[in-house]
Amino acid sequence: MARADSAPDAQSPLPSLTTLAKQLRDGPLQRLVELQTETTALSDRLANGAPARIEDVEQLVRLSLSAMQHFSAFTRELAAVLRELTDAKRHPH
């Protein structure tokens, strides 16, 4: 996946839609699954009387931020592919 602070290089080939789908599954969606799993585990522990710990909340924040960053990077890459496809359709080579 492209670095979060860079735009795709005009010379490098853009990823295929299949590649993007795999990146979505293995990046942002995986982070959301981790967030959901950790949130469920914390909810279960609290429901069973375990004390709330700041470390638990910090972990949820880290997972949430990671998911957001992965989605942001993925969205930029997807937008670049869309621009490339749109430009190619408007200006066939």
C-alpha cells in the first residue's frame, strides 16, 4: 500500500481492483475486526465484574487509530485508481 504521506508515482503501475480488495481485507477491515474483538472482550470482562483499566481503553484507542489510518491510506490509493481509470476513459491512448 502507498505510504500515508505520499501520492502514487505517475510512473508506477496502479494496483488492480483485486489487489485493492485484498488490501482492504488485510488492512483496514482486519483492524476493525481486531477492534471489535477487543471491544467485545472488554465488554465481557466488565460485565463479569472486572475493574475498568486505563490500559484497556488505551488499547482500543490504538486499534481505532490504526483502523482510521489504514482506511485513510486505502482511500487515497483507491481514489488514485479511480482518477487513473477516469482519465484513461476520457483520454484513450
